[in-house]
Amino acid sequence: MHSFEYSAPHSLSDAVSLLAQAEGNARPLAGGTDLIDQMQTGRFRPALVIDIKKLPELNVLEFDGDGLHLGAAVPCYRIYGEPRIVQEYSALADACHIIGGVQIQSRASVGGNLCNSGPAADSTPAMIALSAICVIAGPGETRQVPVEEFCTAPGENVLRRGEILAEILFPPRPANSGSHYRRFIPRNEMDIAVVGVGAFVELEDDGQTIKTARIGLGAVAPTPLLAEDLSASLSGKPATDSTFVSAGEAARQIITPITDMRGTAEYRKQITGVLVQRVLATATARARGEPSEYKPGK
Amino acid sequence: MSNKHVISLELNGDAVEFLCEPRQTLLEVLRDILHLTGTKEGCSNGNCGACTVLFNGRPVVSCLVLAMECEDAKIRTIEGVACDGALDEIQNAFLEGAALQCGICTPGFIVQAQALLDENPNPSEDEIRFYLAGNLCRCTGYDKIVRAVQAAAEQRRAATTAG
């Protein structure tokens, strides 16, 4: 690895100042599972690495009237280890369970997953489905950006010089709602999504009609996508298999996948339809409080 | 320009201090500075798990940890698994079950299996395979490894009941 300086500031404002002063020649370090590898291969050669994972603001995991405050540096294992997240924000727990192996989950954070801004990031479609908001600290005022607007291109995002993703805010879970994230990979675990789908479903009191739905799609476009029109079109529809199948077909029309070593564009379109259908079905089952047969890694 | 820093941590129960550069990983420091070569370097990009160690009780791949991040941490390596000269149940089970061939992946598997059994003393085969998915073996296939972990778990449970 190239030579660099390391700093572990004690406050978020110190971290922001250090990052701003470095004029683009510094990188924040959280779990390091992307950054250290990117430095080993020479993709990034920052003069300064700023360790932000011990900052209290980036380690919160709290529930209040605004919902779930999740510090950007909270590692995956703490996320799926929190029973209220498993229960109320299931899609997020599902994603964290399958990012890398257990060793990676000890360190990797969803904040880092988002800031790395890969098109196939597992946690991003889950967070899109859950209507999460990025809370960004910087030299100016703290600002908020919806997760679906955070990534702008592969490896690029809305963060300006000196800005740090501090927290991700998840709104409170409505009654009669459930969520799920699932991806397709050729093996059972430890792989990068060929396609990843997150969905949130809120049912009317009858338990049969969709009130609102939100679908996030990964690895099928340059950035993770919110299927906005498709999600809106599900409101008022019956929560049945035929609705889910049609939603899957509609999802195939709005994606722009590429052909690469993980699959052809045509294959990704096919898989997207199947996953959308299955993920909606599981999110709906969870919204009804039915046990879900889904097991991570299967 | 040298930018070496002193890092203090607890390594296998002992207080340890060393000098390192920010660019050095925990894996490099363990092997090249502290000469604890039980932790193996496989892929160096976090895929293979050969360099797994416990960092404050959690399994991590030491190739993706900067040594600078380890100030005041508790690190446990394969050298810290055997207790008072006696092999741990997992080490014994790997030997008895011939759950290795070349052995490069073995320290990582044993440390990872320790983390698993500490967390879940009675894992199913599926749970074992899922928990060990971040450890790759290119010699044996995984069946003997999984069986060794099952045998170790059983032995530990028997010891707990007896004790």
C-alpha cells in the first residue's frame, strides 16, 4: 500500500475540518472493507485517511418519534443483531446478513456501502424501499438527501468536498407493513448481486389491498434505482400473486442492465422480474405478520 | 519520511506495543513485526478468510484492518486458541477428522469456528456453512471441515454438561 497519514478525530466537526482542509486528498475510513482494498490495488491513493468509525454521531442506533437513527459507521452485525430492526426494518437486516461473509459484516457499514456507491450495493435497494434519508454533515449546514438520490454514477455520489455521511434516518414503520431484500447470486453466499431487489409493502386494514409500496432495484442500472412509477401504480391493487407477477414484468421494462461477467443484460431482465415478484410476496407476508420462509444465504 | 506510530493493544491476553506505519495492515504487523505467522496471508483482499483473527471478540479479516485501528483493541489470533499447551476442541477435531490438507486456510477456519461456537454452541449444518462462507479452502472440499466443527461443538456441549 502507498504511504499515507492516519487520523482518528474525536468529533464530527474535527473530521469535517480535516476532510475539507485535505482538498480532496483524504478519504474517510469506516469499516475499511472497500477502502483498504481500493488502496491495496491503487485505485485510491489518499494522502490522509480519516478514521471516522469511533465518532459517537456515526455510531448511533436509536429509535425515537422520527424512526430509526442509524449512524453511518454502524457495522452490519450490529444492525441485524438488533431485534427491532429485524422486525420493523426487515429489508435492511436481510441485506446486512448477506454483505460479504461474517468477517466483513463485523466491520462493513451500510453508510460505507452507500458512499462506495456501487451499482450492486446490497443495502441500497433495501434502504430505498424503506424510504431512508441520508443526513450529511459538512462545513456548511447539515443537509438531507433521500437515499435514491444519493448515488449519481458508479462510484460517485452527491457528497461535496468536506462532507461526511453521518446518519441514515428511517421513518417509523407504518402498521400493516413489511419489507424484504433479496438478491440473486450463483452461489449461496459471499458474492456480488447479479440483481438485487428491495421492497416495502403497506396493506390496507383489510390485509388484502396494497396501500403503498416501494421497490428498490440494484445492479440493473448505473445507480441503484427507485422504481417510482411502478411503486405508485401498486397502490389500491390486490396483494395477490397476479399483481406481483405483473409488477415483475413492469420492472423489466424500466431497467437498463449491462452485460458483464455476472450475467447478460437479458438474463438480468429475466431475474429482475422473478425477484420483484418474490420480494413483493415476502414483504406482503411480513406485512400480514405471517412467518416468512426466507433464509438468508438461500 | 518515516511516519511510524506506537500502537498498544492486547494480543492473546498479553499487553503488546509495536511501531508501525499507517499503511501497514494488522496482518502485516502480526506476521512481519510480531512474527506470529500462524495467521496466513491468502488473497489480501478480504475474500478468503485465511487471515481471520478476533478483534474485540468479533471475527475480522486482518488484511482489511489497518494496524493503526487496533489501538487499545483486544486481538486474538490462532496462537491464542490453544490453552496452557492443550489444543482446543476445534483444533483437536480438525486433526482427528483430517479436516485439512495444505493447511493454509486452517488457522482462519479454526478462529472463525471459535467465533461461531462462542455465539451459537449448537449450530445446524446450514448455520455452520453460512458462518464459514467467508473462509475458502481449495484442497479438501468443505465436508470434513463442517464435520469437524460439528464434532467440536458436540464435545464442547458434552464438556459443559459434564462440568
